[in-house]
Amino acid sequence: MTELDVQKYLANLVANHKVLLFMKGNKSFPQCGFSAAVVEVLKRHGVPFETINVLQDAGVRDGIKQFSNWPTIPQLYINGEFIGGCDIVREMDASGELADKLKAAASVAS
């Protein structure tokens, strides 16, 4: 895929999933501690979420960093909005802000 194709692919993924995590590995088998930490936070909230394993495609791994203008993985999107990486997700979880965003995503009609 060209860089433009990758960006279109990423935009489509983000637009079509209420809660989407770009990570190393998948929700059943995270392959880095930061990805595992975000998966655990999301599982604790009990909301359905999808994951994209960036280790399977270098174009996606590099492209998501450009797409979000964020240099690290994992990256969480809720209702098309880039939330952030592990530290931001943990901070938002502790403050209750993440729960509010997840509830809003769950209440959006499919």
C-alpha cells in the first residue's frame, strides 16, 4: 500500500469502530507491557473494543504514528477521537474521564 492508501485505511478503521486500540499484539495476547495495560483498563470497563496489531504490518505501524501525530504505540481511539497512549489512558481512567467517554461510545447507536 502507498502511504496515502495506509492513511485512508486507518481513517476508515477509526471511523468504523467505536473503541479501537492500535497495539502490539492483540487483546488476547498483548506483546508489550503498555499495550497489555491499556487492554486491562478497557476490559475492566466491560466495553466491546477492537484491536489492530501493528506488528503485522510495518506500513500500519508507521502510518498510525503519522495519522495521530503521536510517536508511540499503543494508541486508543474512541468515537473517532484520538485519546492517547498508555499513560494518558491510565490518567483518564483514574480521573473518571475515560469511563465517561466509553459510556458515550456505548450509547451511540450502531
